[in-house]
Amino acid sequence: MKVLILAGGRGTRAYPYTEYLPKPMMPVGGKPILVRVMQIFANQGYKDFILSIGYRKEIIQDYFEGRSHGWSIDLVDSGDDADTGDRIYRCRARLSDCFFATYSDGLCDIELDRLLQFHAAHHGAVTITSVALRSQYGTIDTDATGRVLAFKEKPILREHRINAGFFVMNKRVFDLWEGKNLEREVFPALLARNALYSYQHDGFFKSMDSSKDQQELEEMFERGELDWIDRPAGVIRGAAKAGPTVGSSSQVLPASSARG
């Protein structure tokens, strides 16, 4: 089963680091975050990778040249300026009938077999992993008079879920493919055809959207909070939970178009 990773975007929100270094190569615990994402799959038995590269592709090519991880790695140049949907579509001839797809900047302690089982139990062409939204701001609780009762530091807003970027797709999705941007065009078109489902994950998820996120991930790694990435298959902290949730506009929210 192929694992397609989008690793060709410009990562503009991580500037100035990404002026010379592609965001997938920004480090987390001494390894590029791209490799950390690959570890999540490889440690659960999925080691056949296609990397859809573009911007500053030579740096990614140089990194993997002559380096063996015990994985199969196919580098595909999908273009410097390709959008997220195009990066998947241009790799379609190399993909298996059912395949994983993800971005190169998100870490998640998802149990992939559970995600795959959920996908197989439905008739959709794509399953999107969703996680509860964590507010980027602290919130204030007050009573009816306005008296402050409590401060909550970046609470999890469980009534809202976002796209975590870990997908399962059937190859027949390309018969339904519309648009160039995965989040703004392709997924809404699939939604209109009732071909989109959402798998609910309640464990860890964090994406590296900016240099601040990179620093936070480094600090988490140093504290041992990401040690599950190096664990073998079957030893994943924060077990995923599947729910029979059909993807809809309230459950499948757009990921950043700067990703991928």
C-alpha cells in the first residue's frame, strides 16, 4: 500500500527559514519533520513511500540519495508551483488502488490500521482524519455580571473539528477529481457527491505551520512528549477512536492552503 506525502510546497508561513530550506526539511529532534512523518507510517508497517516534491526539491533529493532507512522511497517532481490537489493528481499512475496521503508537516499518534478499517467500512472515495480544534488563544469564563471566573490556556474546542491531513483514498477518486486545490476545490466536490467521510481521532496532533510551531515541537521532543514516534508498531500513545461520522461542512474544515 502506497503512502503519498506532499512535500513540495513553499511553506511561506515559516519564512525566513523556508527561503532556502523547504519546510519538510525543518528539524524536529535532529531529523527533518518529513522523516518524522514517514516514521509514523513505517513503524506501523507502511514503508512504500511516494514523495511529491517541488520547491527546493534538490535539498530533499540530496538528503535521501545514498541514505537507507529500509524503506522504499520514490521521489516525484510535481512542480515548484503545483497546488495540493495537483500534487496528488500528478502521482496517480504510481499509486495503489487504495493509498494513504498526507502532508509533510503534521505529527499525529493515529493508529493507521483503525483509520484503514474505518475507510473500508464505508463507500466513500476518501476518508479524512479529523481532530478537535485547539484554540490558538486563551479564553476567559465569566458569570452574568461579567466577573471573571477562570482563564483557560488554549482550550480544545471539541464541538469543532479540523482536517488533520491523514487521508485514505481509493484510486477511483481520480474519476471524481475536480480542481487544483485539495481543501478548497477537490474535497468540496467530493462532498457534493457524498464520497467523503471523516474518521475522528482524539489523540495527539500538531502541524508545523510556522517557525513558532517548529520551536514548540522541538521543545516537546526534548520533554519526551513525542517519543511515541520512535516506537514500533502497536505501541502508539493516545489511541485513535473511530466514529461513524460522515464528512460534512461542519466536520471537514479546510487545512491551510500553504501546506503540502
